[in-house]
Amino acid sequence: MIIVIYSTRRPARNRWARRDVLRIMSAAPLLAVPACTSAGPTPTASAERAWGAFIPSVVPAPGSTSSPIEQLATLAGAPPRYLHRFAAIGDSVPIADLDTIADYGATPLLTLEPWTAGLGVDQPRYALARIAAGDFDADLTRWGTELMSWHKPVLLRWAQEMNGTWYPWSIGVNGNTAADYRAAWTRMRSVILSAGATNLEFVWAPNVLTLGTSGFNAAYPGPDQVDHLGLDGYNWGDVPGHRWQSASELFVGSISGGGLGVGRQRLIVTGLSEDLCRHDRRVDTDRRVRSATVKEIPRHRLRVDVRSRRRSPTVSRSHPLPCRAPTPMPRVSACTSG
């Protein structure tokens, strides 16, 4: 099946503080439908609607009685099923955030990044060979132990977009190779599971095949190492050297030609980042997102829609397609300055 994730996290190459660029989000539910075809056994169809989002904070501000998640649900017209958090490997495990998400009845999608956030690509300390050699076992054990003690289910996405050039763990950066990535992934997963964190499912998420990326198949750790396949994509729009693209232009080649359309694992597509805070782009963005989820990326089953929106110049990730149209997606647009 496909878990469709709309996110506003833009690659670090933009030189923005990754934790500061997002200001507000919007979301809308989609309908789960059966796949048209399947490379393996067809999963049981589900009629449930589920969606989620990344928002800057899930915990109410000091002195506030207003929950950001409740605000989000009110804005979207439905409660979220998944909420996305980001953390660097040296960070404290965000138990308060996880508790808040679980108390609301949602499941965390936690992206764990092996770097020091905000310091850019040139961080050889986090070279994949060092991770594979066990240099970060203490941090990984700490994450595994605390997540195990938390007990509840977590989707863990580790070292995403490895086939780009904008992270310290990118292949070709800091001496990293695809073999190093596979070895680092295997080490990461082994250490975390050895700590008892059997409540985790692991998400492997390359970037779509586009300008500035390389092939990702060689970095795939293997079906015994990955619970969910992922895919990130960005619509760079008017940025020099880029143009506005449809979802099919961004994703279909990577799903079919890239090999992600083959196999029995679940697919999480995190893509179609757009500039939603430019008034002249909002209607076009709504049209592209609706087109993406209705007809452009067929032959898969849509289960979950997670979307968020941020201030220029990117935002909203969209993807795969059901074989028939989902329920109408309400237009919810909100932007802030600063």
C-alpha cells in the first residue's frame, strides 16, 4: 500500500534553519481504495480515512490552553492519524511530543537524522563508515532504549534522501558510498532492535530521480531490513534550472523505473513540495495535489495522506494514486510572515 505524505521539509541545500522554516500547515483526508494491480499479493482494501501532518509543535505553548493538534484538526475538519517529528541523532528523545501525539490517538512518524542540525553538509564526523563502525552505537542504543520504554508504535525514518547531495550522509559526500549506507543502516537497525525497540517500523526514503540526485537502488538495505519504502519529491517551481511539474513528472519514473513499484513492502511517498504562500500559486497547487491523488500515479493503493504547508519557497507534498477518485479535498491555505 501507499502512505502518502505531504510535508514541508525542504532539503538543507536551501541554507535555511530546517527547524525554523515551517510556520503552518493544512491537511485533508483521502479515501483508501484497492490497487489496480499489484506486484505481489493484493492487500486487503480498507475504507478508513487517515491523514497526518508535520506541524512546528504538537505541545501547547506555555500558558496556552490551545492544543496545536486540535487547531490542526479544526482547520482540516478531521483528526490526524499520523504526526511527523524530526530529530538529530544527538538530540534528546522527544518523549513529551510522542506522549502528546499518542494521547491524541495518532501515531508518530519520527525522522532520525545522523548530523548536527544547522551545520550543513560538511560534517565528516557523521560519515556513514563511522556509523557502520559503531561510533554512534551509544546514541542509537539510547534512542532504542527510550523508544522501547515508550512502548507505543513508531514509524522511524532514518537518514532520508541519501541519493541527494545536501546531507552529511548523502552518497558521494564525506566519502560515503552506497555500500557504506547499507552497512550504516544495518548497524543502526541492529543496535536499535538490540535495545528492545520492537515497537518500531523502519522507513527507507530516497529522493525522487531528478536534477541533483543519483540512483538509489544500490543504497537499498534489503527487504529484511526495511518495513516501509519511502520517496521524497520537491517541486522547485521558479528556482533557476527548474520548472513547475506535475506529480507524475516528479514520481512515476522513480516508482516504476527506479524499482519502488516492485515488491510487497508498503510505500510512503513524501513529495510535491510547493510554494503555497504565493497567492498566485495556491489554486494551481490545489489543482496539482488533487490531480496527483486522483489520476497521475496509478497502480497503487492510497491509505494515508499527510500534508503540511509552509512559507515560501516550497511546500506540500503529494502523492500516489488510487484507481478511483478520493473524496473531495477541501482547500485549506494558511501562511504567515517571518
